[in-house]
Amino acid sequence: MLHILYILSFLHLLLAAYSEHNISSGEDSQIKNFTEFLENSLNRTVLEYTLKSLTKPGDNFGAVLRSVVLKVGCKDNGSIENNIRNLVIKTPVTNPFLAEFFKPTVTFVKEVHFYSEIIPALEQFEEIANVPREERLDAFQRKNIHISNFKDAEYADSDAILLLENVKFKSFINGDKRIGFNTNETLATLKVLAKFHALCIAMRRLEPTLYNRKIDPFMKSLDRMKEIGSPVNEFIYSEMKLVLNLSAEASTAIESIFAKDEKYNKTIATDTPYTTVVHNYLWINNIMIRKGTLK
């Protein structure tokens, strides 16, 4: 067990190292047509803005997250508004290793479909099913989401942008991955997941037309192993052997981990009446909880 934990820790450090390079290069890079994108998205004149990395190395691997503090004016007369906009932009990773492994060209399009198609469909179904207001799913950003022009594309390019509200200013925080969630936070998260899974099962059963039109087209799983094969695993394995003095037991543990990962990624879900939509990459850094409310 200690060998496995050691190996997993090394994997995280390796990805974090690539993530750190990606963050440092991402902070300095210019975003193509960014001011124009902001003005079109917000219908405001951008007077000035500042960008700052929103994550630390090891917090996020599949994208670059930056906070945006905007000073805007009315588009008609350019007058300065008193409020400052606090937003977040998400752009694809530029590091070749991370881009090959996390496939942002695919995941970005999937995320856009989640915001633009799946969430509205779930809300529509809740209306149809007369779900009480206090019991409805309220766990995803739905407003103030803007995207650059790749919504209808099969793949997103390196200039893709997602613009979202910075909910940290509404007291939402990430947990600490070194500590994890406490019992109440865990139960609150599981309750939200249960609602999400149940709604998708119920919609498929009770409103199949809505489900097939708005949700099913986006349910193809991203099979990383099938798309990129074993070179990434072989690279990680070679880095481990280069840095660590692996015993025979540790080498066997690594091979076992990679074999199980490959088997998992090639598993095809059995279609049953309870087949539902899953996140597929849910961990503590993809969840935010509002302080004091467990929301």
C-alpha cells in the first residue's frame, strides 16, 4: 500500500510540474481578440482589465484558469460604471504533454454543451415533472456564461475561451485536497449528485424525446486510452524509473495500476433502466462549497 501511495504521489507531482510550466507560460501569453470577446459577451466597453492565475500548480491540469477584474463602461457613451466585474476565464492548456493527455479540444466542447444544452434540459424537465422549487437541482452555474465561437464546432481550438462568474466573491471555496471534505460537506455533495443522477434517469424514462434530443448526443465518453494509446503511460513509467530507485515490488505495483487504468478506460457502460449521466472526472478541485451554507 505504501508503494502505491508513493507512486500516486509521484504521478501527481509529475503532472503538477507540467501544470506549473503551463500556468507560468499561460499568465504571460496574450489571448487572441480578448477585449473584443469581452465587449461582445458583456455588451460593455472594456476600459481596463487585469488577469491573474486562479490556481496553483497541481490544482488543475486540463485547462488554464485565470481571474479577470474588469472596469467597464456603457457601450453607447463610454461612461464609467461604478461596479467592477469579477470573472473567470478558462482556456485550453498549452503544454503539449497535458494537452495530449487531457484533450481540451474535446473536453471544452463537452463543457459548453453541459452549460448550453444539458442544464437547461434538466430545468425544463423539473418544470414538466412539477418538482417542488425547494427540491430542484441548484448546483451548477447557469447565468453569465459566455463562450468564444466554438459552440457548434466538433473540436475547440487553442483560442477557445469560457467566461464565467467568479463565484469566490459569493463565498464559494474549494476544499483542500490534502485534507478532503468533512462529513457534512461530503453528504451535501452526495445529495447533489443523487439529484443529478436521478433527474437524468427520470427524464430518460418519462421524457425520452427531450432526453434523446438534449442529453444523449453528448454522452459519448472520452476514452483517453483509445485515443492516445499507451505512449503517455510509457512516458510516466520511464520518468518514474529515471527519478525513483524502484524495487521489484514497486515496479509490479506500477504495472498493476496502469493495467487497471487501461481496463477502466476501455469499459463500456451496460445500458440498464438506471444508466445515467456521470461527471467522469469528479474530484475535490472540481467542487466548490459556499462557506456556512453547505450549498
